[in-house]
Amino acid sequence: MVRVGLISDTHGLLRPEAIGFLQGSDIIIHGGDIGNAGILDELRALAAVTAVRGNNDKGAWAESLPETEALQVGEYFVYVLHDLAELDIDLGAAGFRIVVSGHSHRPRIEEREGVLYVNPGSAGPRRFKLPVTAGELIFSNGKVTARIVDLIAQEVIQTSR
């Protein structure tokens, strides 16, 4: 089993609840709008980190962050970008089965045309009335399951089928 922790839109705030949720991850994916390099340092203390630059990630610390990233977990290829509206590849043709994004602050798990789309929502400062969330991908026995958790209420708000 491989556990991939998902976090996005921290905007400079890495909550203790997020750290607690991400502990035990084999890999952490940050979907952008990180806020500062210290967030990535704290996450790297927990697990290997794959991160992309969000539209609010500015300055010298963010220049080395890619706008998109790809990684392989077992037999699954995962594509990471901040804003799903900027997706400009044919995922199926490129072999991607999972997309992790951020930007909207709205947690969501959706499958379309054989691709699993996961936005873990926002784990940083609360925006409007949206929940403070993070997510995970569990890879086990050739299958993947996605889950999003409300970090404040400590409850699952969505899982993949």
C-alpha cells in the first residue's frame, strides 16, 4: 500500500491539523498556492514532496517550482497542476489516470473518461464558507481510492467509488 497525501492552497498557513493528517504519507503532493518555502520544508520533514507553483506563488523561492509535474505511483501516472482550467494535454493519450489540482479551494473528487480528478480543496486560511480540507490517494492491490477530509470537523466529506 502507498499513501499519497494531498494538500493545496495553504497560502502560507500549514495548520497543525494538516500536519497530523499528512503524517504517515509516503508522498505528499501540494497543488500550489503554497505561500512560502517554509511550508515545503515542513512537508518534506514528513515525506517526499511533489509541488507545483500556484498563481499566488511569487518571488525567488517560487521560481524553481514547475507549473506542472508528473509522477508515477505503482502503475498509475499522476499529473499535477494548480488550475485545472489550464490543463492543455490529452490525459488519456499521455497515459495519465489521475489529476491533482488546486486553485478553486473547492474539494472535489470526480471521474471523467477513465481519469480520476482530485482537488483536495484549501488547507490554508478559510475562504468564504468553504471547508478547510486535505486529501489522500491510497494505492493498494492495483487500485486507487481517493478521500477528502474536513480538517476542522475531522470527518470524511468525499470518497471515490
